Amino acid sequence: MKTFLEERLVQQPEVYFEAGDHEALIHMMQDEFLALMETAESAHFSHKMQGMQS
């Protein structure tokens, strides 16, 4: 399955994402996340929501 990675995630020191049950999160440091996503295709396909802090 082809995997896509939002370019801006590469710049984040830490990444959190859903663990599949909407109640638990997975936390990864940047190096762990990038190792997991090493075969993903990088692209810009998201935008910042108004009112959200960086």
C-alpha cells in the first residue's frame, strides 16, 4: 500500500497519532517516526486550521 507523509511532519520533534480506538495515542520522537516512514512519499497536502497555535 502506498503511504504518503505530510512534509510538515518531518519538522516536528514529536508526533502523536491515534492508536486505532479513538482513546489511545501513540507517541514517537522524530527519529523513530521518520524511520517508520522511510518508504513514504512526502508531499504537502494539508493546511493549518484557523485559531490553532503552531
